[in-house]
Amino acid sequence: MTPVELSRTVLRAVCSAVDDGRLTVAVPEKALVTVPGPGGCGDYATNIALQLARPAGCPPRRVAEVLQPYLARSAGVTGVDITGPGFLNISLDRDAASVALVRRILREGTRYGHSDALAGRVVRLRIPYEVRAEAVADALVRIVGSQGGRVEVEHGEPAGLRPVPAPQDPAPLGRDAARWALLHPAPHDRPRIGADHLVQREGNPLFRVRYAHARTRALLRNAADLGFGPEPGPVGGTEAHPAVLAVLADHPRVLAAAAVEQGDGPSRLTRHLLALADATLPFLPAVLPVGDEKPSAAHRARLALAEAAGTVLAGGLSLLGIDAPDHL
């Protein structure tokens, strides 16, 4: 269950409490779900009870006590605790949540994280005639489009989007490396335009992202040669996979944030993809059987998680206008 999905679960709990006459409030449009703060517990926490206390006309802790059983009955939730003045701390069935997440990614493919949150919204960007500004605007067209919005780009002054210009022409790097060089730094940082973007080594962030994707595709081919394929399920036996799941679960939120942050949106997405690659690479050696080991349900589940990670990497790169080759 992603934070976005858990937020919807919280709102459904509020709706149920209102329908049953336990609360008299207008159901809010969104519920904030975050990692628990100091003194909290579980996997996630929400302040929805504090948000509703005033309109409900009762203390936050009382609102939390009303919502607690509704949340506890939700699919994938294993426990709900109340801490502090009324924070609801939610524990999830991690195996069930991870299986559902992987299934969703494999079902939605590279469109995982897309939404209609900005449907009908038109973002107007005025940019200077400069290569980095053009690259950022071009990426924003796709990122905002992934959330249902539309970007209209015009050139002229005063410019509303003006990242620090590239110090030299990035064209000799080729399209993919040039775009990464222009999009990865924060808008206020000067981009580096150098051959280090082309070197296939760990110190090159673009290489790490594309290599992680290519490795997931190689594992699918290797597994097919061994006679098995991906099947979502409990991964087990590896300590590296929780980090992969956490970054995958955060992908919809990152895309939504990138779509509204405009100038920093593409940079945020590159950092997210790099975090996913760095979480995925240590996990991949545990995917295939070793030696005389036979393919098991855990191997099929690990392969499904690897495929999901590769799918999100490919989808994210495509929003930046960068290819994700299956072979490097």
C-alpha cells in the first residue's frame, strides 16, 4: 500500500464514520500520511483526527478513537495505535502490501504513478531561448502530462522559468547524456557538461540508473533460460528488498510533486530514479538461484520485484526524454 493509497484508506474510514453517524464533519479532500514522528509507532501516521477535531466539536483523541476501528478493519492494515494528542499510527501487513504494490506496477507498467490529479489544469511557462531552459520545459510537458495536466510553453521576457544556463553546448554528449546533464542538477546549480556523463562506471549517476534497469531485464532473460518467470509474492531471505519497496511506493507522490514544482520537477525525478537504482542494485544478486538451488516461490517473487523496479526506472527515464536500453 502506497502512501497515496493509505491516504484514500484513511478518507474511506472517515466516510464510514460519518455514514454511521459517529462523526458529523465534512469529509476532507485529502488526508496527510507520513512516517511516524518521535513517539510514534507503526509504518505510517496520520493527523486526520487533529484536522477534524474542531469541525467535529470534540477533542482530537476522541476523533481518533472513533476512527481507530474503521481503519483497523481496512485491508492490509494489521494494527492502529493512538499516540500523543490524537495521531493515528498505522501498521501494515508488509507481505500483503508489497505483493499488492508489485502487482500494481506490473499491471500498470510504465504508467505507474500517473494520475488525473491535474486534469483540466493548464501550466503556462515562459522561458528564454536557452538549451537548458528548453530541456527543463520539455521534460515538464511530459511530467505534468503524467498527472493529467497540460503545459503551454512560450519564449520571451520576463521569463518565469530560468534555470542557470549550461556553460557550453551539451550536444557532443549525445541526446540522453546531454539531457541528464541539464536536468539532474537543481535549477539554481550550474550543470556540468563533460565526458564524465558518458563513462560507464559507478560514479556516473546516469549510468547507475540505466545499468540498474538493464540488469533487471537481464535477470528476466536469465530466469527464462532457467525455466521460470516473475510472480509477485513474499520475497523473504534478503535484507535489501525493503529499501526497493519503499522507493517504489513513493513513486506516485514524487511524480505528483514534480508536476507542481515546475522548475525543480525534473531534478526531483532524477534524484528519485537514482535512489531507486541505488536501492535496487544491492538486491539483484539475490534474485536468481545459486549453484544447485532450484527456483522457488521466493525467487519468482524477487524476480517480480526486480521487474517492477526496472519498469519504474524505464517509465521515469521516458518522462525525462531519456532512453532505457535493455542492454548496456
